[in-house]
Amino acid sequence: MQEITSPSNQIIKTIKGLSRKKERWIHRLFIIEGIKMIIEGIENHADMNSIIISETFFEDNCDFVEKHLLRHRNVIKVPDRLFSQISTLENPDGILATINIKPDTSDLDVGLYLYLDGLQDPGNLGTIIRSSDAFNISGIIIGEESVDPYSPKVVRASMGSIFRTKILFMSRKGLIDKKNEGYRLISTAINNAVEIDKVIFSPKDIIVIGNEGNGVSSELEINSDIKITIPMKGKAESLNAGVAASIIMYTASRR
């Protein structure tokens, strides 16, 4: 186990920078924090680049460290004050890990996917990732102008489901091109749309969830094979994007 005490150490500088999207993608790393997320990562064979623990965490959890962490090649112990500088939490519990981001791919297996078209809220994306795991969706495709799925807020909101969810990146044009491979684009809409309980979903469907304020872009709406809506008996004009996506995934998974 390595020990670092200086904030000017390059490893520490790199970890501090991972709170910013640019740095995450330069280094192709993201952060997970807390013992529950670390255990989730271990159980799901996450590709951990490094594990950082505070002195207090080490003293209070020696058995856990010896049983689960020391087999890892890059475990680093730091003073409590230094850990608080690299943590993204207000009240950190003294353990975090950096995870290698998987190589980019736009290849789709046969299955049901969600495409996020300009989704901006980290909490919504975390909820969608968690629901996709619950309803066994094949993957989440991150579209243009969408929030980074590896931001600390998204990762926390996913509650560990990010380790079990296939995440891909694709432009709107790339998505439209998937129609040539037999995929069907289904976009959410309010007007001139079919109620979701009347749709028969297939294993080559891509459901498009739009921006929280503006909905699905006109480019994708025009190129959609079907437009769907969630019937509502109450007076609310619309649903939160994360809630709407979850309802759609639940409905599609039952067919």
C-alpha cells in the first residue's frame, strides 16, 4: 500500500481534476465514493484504476481493507485533511476509487435501448440508469448535449447501477442511421402520439427521451417511426424526464 501526504502529488492532482468533465475524458477516469459504492464496484468487477483511503478509514476498517482492498495493485492511504480535498462529498466516509471508462462504441446488440436527446439533469440520468438496470434494458445511449454519465452526481444517483448498465455515445445522425440496420426509433411526445400501453415494443427499438424543457429535437421527432405518450388522468402538464423514462421502461419490459 502506497502512502501520499502531499497535495502536489500528481496522482492527487489528477483525482481532484476528475470533478470536471474535461479532465474525466482526458484521463478516461471517473470517481466513485463511499464503502457501499466500492463494494458494488468490487462485486461487479469494475475496472478500478486506484483506491484511495483516509488514515481514519484505514484505522476503523482494517479488516475490510485487508480482505477486499490490498489485493488491488494501487491502494493509496492519505491523511484525512488530504482526503477531504479530493472528495466530492460534504461528509466523506474516507474511501473513494477511480474507475477506468470503457472504450467508446456505437455497436448495438439486439435489444431495447434508450437514447437521451439533450438530457441535462444529473439526477434524471442517474434515475434512468438505475431504472434501466431494474427493468433489464439493453443499454443507455448518450446523445448530443446530454449530461456526462460519469459526473459524480450521476454516478451517486445511479446507486451502483452504472456498473451493470451498458452506456454508449451517439450523435443524432448516427442514431438515424441505425434505422438502416432495422432499428425502430420511438420518440416521446405530447401531441399526435400513441399511448404507450397500445404499443408493442420489439427487440430492435430505440426509445428517445428528450430534453427536460424542450423535449425531443425536431430532427429526431421527424425521423421517428412512432411517437408515444404516457396517459395522465391528473392535471399535471408533464412528467419529470427520469420518471417518464422509468414508466416507459417498465411498460416496455412487460411486453
